[in-house]
Amino acid sequence: MKTIAILLSACLFVFASITKSQAQPLPEANLTIFSEAGDKFFLILNGERQNNEPQTNLRVEDLPQPYYNAQIIFADKSIPSISKNYLGLTDANGIIQDVTYKIKKDKNNGKRTLKFFSMIPVQPNYVAPKNVVVMQYGQAIPAATTVTQTTTTTSHGNNNNAGVNVTMPGMNVNINVNDPGYNANQTTTTTTTTTSGTLSHDNHQNDYTNHESDNHYKGCRGTMSMSANEFSNAVATIHKQSFSDTKVSTAKAICESNCLSSSQISSICKEFSFEDAKLDFAKYAYDKCTDPKNYFNVNNVFSFSSSVEELNEYIRGK
């Protein structure tokens, strides 16, 4: 009886430990990037833009992955963009951290590079300094807002005299009339329009696709990939489908109407249980990929090397 009681207590302890660990969400990484020279920039993580308005000091919170492919696109189009694959957000033990990188300008040739600056453990309820713009990863970027302010100024004349000048051949007559009921009024209206908030996707589309040194958005006709919010809804739709064939057909329909980053394509492939379904969609989605140079990342979704070889052969044939 005593042995049974000990075993029961042990089981309860294990169950309580598991329940407690499940109740506490896993920590997520945070990334801060600042420009040492004060250059304003846009940040792209795994093919998804993080800010629509250029910043010099940007923080992105709640990043679930330990590594990201990052790209810095400068507001000054004369400055070449920076690409960094496998930008790390963990320490040497693989523990998620709050990491800071800086954009450093070479004093000799003016070239910008992205360098590791510092890291600290993730702190709950951290409040960033006021000079840092904070974005939440995976949330839609706010649209621009326009505020219109109208100022009306009215002035009242105090002169009750009205003058009339009549000119006729051989005669010039000036007539002044003092009328208590006459009062001159003048109204001036000034309208000021102020735009605030961040730029919309459409307004800033060309800042990405027309950047001469930006090679990231050369695929899919130079169009941006789905936003984080749009992509989250798309994956949820695929996930709800009960059959493998339906999942694939739904994914293809989404792909047909949108452009996807290599990271987004990888995420969709993971929704499929069968290897042939993953390979089928990976081939289909290649032409809709915004960053085909990073398509090697899709290879990680396959369980067999033969699938990787078949996909690589297909891409070489394109």
C-alpha cells in the first residue's frame, strides 16, 4: 500500500511539472538593429518587411526562431543593401536572447556592414528607450493616417464709410456715404493637411522593387511577399483542410494569387504529412518565390535526400 502511495505521488508530481511547463509559454527572441552613422533603413526578415517607414534604431520583438535571413535596405538608394543569412538570436548554448546588431560604416570606403553588438537574456515586460521604434513580429504594419486641420480667420472692418468715384467727360465726382449699417467683413480660410503613421504597402512598394542593389525581390515579378498577417491566415486555411490532396490544392490556389518568400514556402510544406506532397508544392511554388536565391532553405523540409536532389534538378532545369 505504501509503495502504491509513493508511485501515485510521483505521478502527480510529474503531471504537475508537465502542466506547469505547458502553462508557461516559451521565451521568444528580440532583435534590435541601429545605424551607427544614422542612416535610415528598412528591415526584411525571412522575406517579410518589418517597417514601412525607414528608421535608424529598430527593435523587433517576439521572434520565435533562433535564426533569420536578414536584409537591410537603406532609404538612401545610393547605399548598397546588406544581406546576412543565419543571423543568430541565441547564445552559445542555443538559448533565446535579446540581441543587438549595429550597422557599421567603414571609415575608408564607406561600406556598411551588419555587426554583432551585444546580447542579454530576454527580460519580461521590457520597455525600450524612447528613441527606439518597436515592432511586433508577425503583426500587420499600421497603415498611414491623415489628419486635416482647418483654421478660419475672420476680420471685421470698423469703417462705416463707403466711397464711390464717378468719372464722366469733363466731370469727376467723388461721393462718400456714411452708412451706420455698413460693415466690411473679410474671411480667410487656411487648410493644413498632415500625414502621420507609417507608409502603406502600396505607397512604398517601389522603394523595395526599384532599389538598384536589391537582389532579394527579383523573383515573382519583383513583387513583395505576403505580409505576416496575410500569411498567417493562409496557413490557418490550409491547416483546416482534412485531406492531403485538399491541403495541396488550397496551397496552390493561395500561391497562384500571391507571392511567397522561401521561408513562407517552407512553412507551407511543413503542413503536408507526405513527402511527395511537399515536393509537389515546392516545385509548383518556385516561380512564385520572391527570393529564389534562398530557395535552398526549402530543402530542410524533406526527410529524404532523393527529394532534395529531385527539387534541385527541377530548379536547374528552370
